[in-house]
Amino acid sequence: MSKIRKAVFPVAGLGTRFLPATKAMPKEMLTVVDRPLIQHVVDEAHEAGIEHFVFVTGRNKAVIEDHFDKQFELEATLRDRGKTTALAELEKDLPAAGQTSFTRQQEPLGLGHAVWCARELVGNEPFALILPDMLMRSTPGCLKQMVEARDAIGGGNFVAVEEVDPANVGSYGIVGVGRDHGPAFEITRMVEKPAPADAPSNLMISGRYILEPEIFDILDNQERGAGNEIQVTDAMIKLMRDRPFYGFRFGGETYDCGSKVGFLSANVAFALDRPEIEPEFREILKGLLAR
Ligand code: G1P
């Protein structure tokens, strides 16, 4: 069973729900405390043993590439000023030279299309797919837990799932639950954005995947699905005919940072995790809530 070495990050979305913040700045650069969203998910991938980070970007996203490069002037200034902690922090976060790749989606044709754009960069090996909007909080991170589940089961395709309010199933990919395999369960069905009556459960696909490379052959067909978009869920449904698919119930917290409330909640939760911020911030929050 080959190791999961590569992760794909679809970052071409326009971020229309965050205008005007995202007019000139990619939504993935919005910060949760002091780290851009994209840095949080790259950290998660790094912790899971990922060695190559593939970004599927679009126009106006060049600053993401800059973020994962050295900032020569900044580093020189920090060095001159003896700011060694800040310097070390920057160094720690930086993938090594050659560990990042960037390609462009060109047109917003759906998540499946974004994944397909990474086919040459991923090649013929299983890979992780991470949706940066979905920020997950747990120790260890969600992807590391999934990699461990895959190791225990001996391979296959995996999606992280979690419960949603049955009224909201129409916003997500939803899975049907089959036999238990220890750390994960067999998926019997998947439906993208079902009407509540057609949903096989209330377990939604939450934004972390481990996929086998055959998914790219299916995506080659460029078939349109829900919302007239090329859906990765539809390609997974086809792949599931020949290959095992498992659902991994993620036990941590997930913040949908594509929504304002999710994003703001993530900032509060992650700020309260930081010992240097927590005491003062908690007091201020208490005051605000008492208003
Ligand atoms: C995508 C997937 C969906 C998944 C969701 C998680 O939908 O197609 O299966 O549940 O992400 O956020 P999107 O949010 O891009 O519409």
C-alpha cells in the first residue's frame, strides 16, 4: 500500500460570500487568529505526512504562492532586529523548495474539475484532497487520523464525515452507512446535495478525502452534475463501483469558514486555544456577551 504523499488544495473559488474582503484578496488568505486559512490546512496536511502540496488556483490568487515562498526583505529585517522567534516561526511554516506546485483551474466548472486539473501533478498515486474552507480543530488533525485509519484498514478511498442537521443535507454530499471496519465504516451510497427525503443519512462529506488516482480517469469525462458543475462526489460514486469507500467519523470540531458565522466562530475557538491570548480575550468575550 503506497503512502499518501501528496495533497490537493482547491483554492480557485471567488469567495463571493466575503465581499468586499475578498475583492482583491483570496478568501484562503483570510486569517484565523494570525494564520491564513490556507496555512492552517497546510499545517494539517504536513502533520499527516504530506510531502507535496498541490494548489489549484485561479486568477487573483498569486499571493498564495507568495505566502509559501521566502520573503527575503522581511527575513533580513527580522534578522537585523534580532526577532529570532518570528523568524523561526516563518521558517517552520515554509514547505521546502520543490514541495509545492501550482496550477490554474481557468474556469469555475466545479470541485471535480478543480481536482481533475491536478491530475498531472498528482500522477498515479493515492492522494489527499483538502477543502480549505472547512477548518478542522482536533489533536491530531483530521487528515492524520484518516491516514491512520487507512493504514489500519489497508488502503481504499476515505472521506471524513460528520453529522448535520437533517434540514441542511441539501448543502452537502451525504453518505449511506454500511458495515463497520473499526476506525471507519463502509459507504453504501453517496448523493451530492440531496433533498432531505432522498438523503441516505445525515452524515455529510466534510472536506477531507483520500482518493485513489483512478478518480482522474472518471473525471476525464467532464460530466456535469448538481448545479451544472463537475462534481467530485459523482466521480466518487462511479469509482465506488470497483473500489472500496470508507467514511471516517471525525470527532473534532469543523468550522465552515466559507460562511461568516463559521469563520467568526473559528476565530474565537482558535484564539481561545492560544495561551498568550486566551485570558484577556475570554474576559472581553464575557463582557461582549453580557451586553
Ligand atoms: C463540496 C462537496 C460536498 C461537500 C462540501 C463540504 O460542496 O461537493 O460534497 O459536502 O464541499 O463543504 P461545495 O461546498 O463546494 O458546494
